[in-house]
Amino acid sequence: MTSLARLQVRPTVLGWKAAVFWCAIFVAWLATPYSNLFFLLLCLLTTLAPLSLFFAMQNLRGLGATLQLQPYVADSEGPLLVDLVGPKKMPALAVEVSMLVEGARRAHAAGHRIEVRSGDRFLVHGPRLARGVHALRAAWIQSSAPYGLWKARRRIACPQPLVVYPRPRELPELRDRSALLAALRGDSSSPGGDFAPAGLREFRDGDELRHVDWRASARRPALVVREWESDAIHGIEVSLDRRAKPEQLEEALSLATALLFLARDDKESFALSSQGLDGRYGLGHASYDDALRWLAACTALPSDAMAPPPVARDVLRLPLGGAR
């Protein structure tokens, strides 16, 4: 049987207002000749209070949850998954999730579902946060349905922090990844790295004329382009120098994040080196999420700090143009 946290119950804001209204009606019942009308109102309000308490507790009785935290981009309401667990059989109404982030004064309402059952999974939204690794002080599932006078809530375990990574920079629209890296390095004469010819294909819109094989094209009815294949390990390699101004560092982190997603989409490795880091991420290496966590937590270093580890000549060095 699933072990659930203790159920907590407290009045809502509407519940406190209802209590004040009940007191006002009670005084009016004692002070005015319209005692029958006020007596009926008192009976109605007095009946609603325990009913609201009972149904709010029933909604969460035997129902717990776990949070599936995924890294998300800065200044956005990132998607988070909630898995409902527990022995509860009947559906729960108007269940919502709230979380309190370290340093925040109020809990963030992450989202809700009108009707849920144990075993369901639904999507909620994280709070808008700046880049960083943010600790969760607490998280709850809660419900105040159907009358909204009482709120029942149960705490959710949240051992993992919220990883909020830099917003990826928009990359130039170049067909070839090697051309993209060469363009970022400012090297327009080389496709990037040690490349060997891989074959010929017909010319397409967007291909550069310098890649046309004119000798082979002279023997064919249409232009053909020579494709290249890297002799080196497939993937993207980046060297990040943290001895940079804050704005330079943010721009470098944004570009590194974009290249990380490019490597992940192509199922290639992503190598990142910096002061205190020399890692490779992807299939057979560390998780891409580990790289996102490092990029989220990265901070600038003073100008007299040590340099990043030495890398090959064709590795992309960030910030572009060099650090301060």
C-alpha cells in the first residue's frame, strides 16, 4: 500500500469571508424582528460548512502524487508532469498543484484538473524563473471542491530542484552543420574540421556555389555538389571561457544551449569544456540534462581566474570574439 503524507485542512479565503458573514447574520438574527429569515440563512450556512469540509477531505483521501521535474527554459512556464498515486478508487474533483520555490514569498499555482483518478498523469506549469537551479521548498496537491470553503492538501515529495536553462539562441539557417560551426567561428573558407569527400549529389536550392564540383558537373546535364564526411568523431565540441562579462556569458550560454539541442536532435554527442568541466554528453556518455543543469548553474569568473582546458583548433570557443 502506498504511503501518503498527512492530509492538511484549512479554511480558504472564501471560507473566512463566509465565517464573517455567518457572524453578521447571527447578530442580525438577534437584533432584528426578521428572526425566521435570518434563522433559515444561519441553518443554510451552518450546513454548508461541514459539507464543504467533508467533500474537500474526501477528494484527497487515499490520493497522493509525485512530481516529474524536467529542465525548462528561463522566463517561461515550463511543463512539469504530475503522477497521481494511492489506493483511491473514486474520482477526485478539481485537484490542483501548487509549489513554493526557495526565495519566493507565495506558492505558485501550477495547474489543475477537473476530475482525476489514481494512476492518472497530467501536465502542470512551473513558475517563471530566471536561469539557475532553484530549490523547491514544498509542493502540494490540493482541492477545495465543491463549495470552496475548506481546502484539503497533501504534501508532495520534491527532492529535485527546478533546473531552468538559458533561452537558446536562434542559429543561422545553414544546411550543413559543419558550415554552421565554421560560420560561428568566422571561418568562411573551411567547412569545419578534417573532412573527406563522401559522394556527389544534385545541386539544391541553398547549396553554396563553392561546393559545386565543376569537373563532374561538366559531364552531367545538371550541376552536382560534392558532399563531405568528417574523419573526426561526430558531434559538436564547445569550449566556454567563464572569464567574461555577465552579458557576454549569458550570450555564450544561450549559444551553447542552442548547439546542445542541435546535437541532441541529431542524436550526436555534445562536448563541453570550461573551468572545472570537461564533459561529453549524449548516447554512451552523460545525459544531455546534466549539461543543461551545468549551463543553468554556470556563473562568471574573475579575469584572473584560470583558463579553460586547452582544446583543438577547430573547437568552437565561446564567448564569440573572446572573453574580456
